[in-house]
Amino acid sequence: LQRYARKTVLVFGAGSDGEGWSNGKAAAVQYAREGAKVLAVDLRDDAATETQEIIRSEGFEATSFAANAADNASVQEAVAACLDTYGAIDVLHNNVGIGEMGGPVETTLESWKRVLDVNMKSVFLTTKHVLPIMEAKRAGAIVNISSIAGIRWSGVSYVGYYASKAGVNQMTRVIAGQYARHGIRCNAIMPGLIDTPQTYKHLAKHYGDGDFERMREARRQQIPMKILGSAWDIAKTAAFLNSDEAKYITGEVVTVDGGMSCS
Ligand code: NAD
């Protein structure tokens, strides 16, 4: 598929927090494989560079950029870098997200602020600075990576994370509603339990390293399909939603969870 030929995609959170395929890294690679020029942005320069190198090693086009998606000036720099490098921003992919465990009693105010700042402010700031560029072209597509935590209780408390992802879902609908008449679409994806380095870190934190494999198996059994999702399931859903094949889909929050939400 070459759905992204002549398109530029700006990916925030394009690196990986550990070995293996994360949602953001896979998405950046997927867009590039489909013909896009990709600006791979991550807080960590080394993570962004790794994604750039993977894409270039496959013979596709990417440039890395280090920026903090939760900081106004930093987001402006990334947007300017994309315009300087590729002259356009056709697609925005917001993958940035962090989770910190605890209910309202255990969670510190600092943790609450940090999680909401990163997960919600990143979507606010990136769309704030990219929407005017898309509006001028009367075209654009945005995908925000949310979580099924935004709509359902999954057995472990992450109060700030759950609240932030519900916020991402609603920001998605607001942007979609306001910008539909400008030719801009905005959708979100709610991954379930995905086999990424981040998931391993969280499972290990909750259940202790010794029991990690057992708990991973227990979580797997909670998924009707009995398999964890892969970062490519998320990447390919995003590549569909942001492509012209999905030109009549906007304001949609798509669940990709192997049936977890059915149970
Ligand atoms: P990840 O942590 O491996 O990747 C996220 C990347 O974002 C990292 O490279 C990190 O350095 C970067 N990042 C963090 N804060 C940043 C900031 N302020 N500015 C710029 N970059 C920043 O995680 P992932 O597995 O790719 O998951 C990413 C998204 O998917 C998150 O939004 C997460 O909430 C969501 N999600 C993941 C799962 C799962 O099972 N892995 C499930 C549901 C939702």
C-alpha cells in the first residue's frame, strides 16, 4: 500500500521506552513504509534517532527530532522543524502517554499533574499548533492514541491515566466536530493490552518481577482472543484512519483490544 505517497506525517512519541516495538515506533515505520515522509519526535533524542535509523535502513524517509510534547515552546520547535524539513504537515499522530499507578488516595498531586500534563496537554499543544497549518490547506488527519482505560475499569488503579485518556477521547470529538468543515478529521484509538516494552514495565511493577510471566498469562486469559495485541495492530489501524480510505470517518474512538471490551 502507498496510501501516504507525497504526505508528511508528524509523530509525537515515535520512540520506544525499551527494547522492541512500541506503538509509536511501529506507527512511524508503518507510515514510512506506505510512502510518507516522517518527522519522528520523541522526548529522548536516542529513541527518536533509533526510529529514524530503522526507517532509513528500510530505504524510506524520516528525520528525528527531540522535543517534549507537553511543552509549548518545544512543540512549536517540532512543528517548525517538520515544516522546514518537509514543507508540510498532512497527518499528526499523537502517541505520547505515560501511566502512574494508584487510586486517588495513593496518587500524589505531583503524579496526578505529571500524567495529565503529558497525556492531555500533549494533545492540546500539538493540535493547537498543527491545526492552523492543516486549516490553511483545508486538509489534514489526526489520530490520538488513547486507551480502553478511558472508558472502562480494568482491575488496576491508575486514576490520572484513566482520567487523562477519557479526556483524550473527548478532545478528539471536539476537534473533529469543530474542524470537519475545514477538511480535517480527528480520530482516536483505544488499545487494550498490547505487547510493548511499556506493558512489560507496568506488569513487572504491579506484580513483581518473579511473578511477571504468571501475571502476563493471567491477563492474557482475560482477553477473549487469548492473545496480547501487537504494536502493529495499533499502527495499522492508525494508518487506515489517517488515510483517505477513512475519509468519511471522524470523531470516532476505535477500540483495538482483542475483545476485552466485550467482557
Ligand atoms: P512507550 O512508552 O514505549 O512509547 C512512548 C514514547 O513516548 C517513548 O519513546 C517516550 O520517550 C515518549 N515520550 C514520553 N513522554 C514524552 C513527551 N512528553 N514528549 C515526547 N515524547 C514523549 O509506549 P507505547 O507502548 O508506544 O504506548 C504509547 C501510547 O499507547 C501511550 O499513549 C499509551 O497510553 C498507549 N497505550 C498503550 C498500551 C499498551 O499496552 N502498551 C495500551 C493502551 C494504550
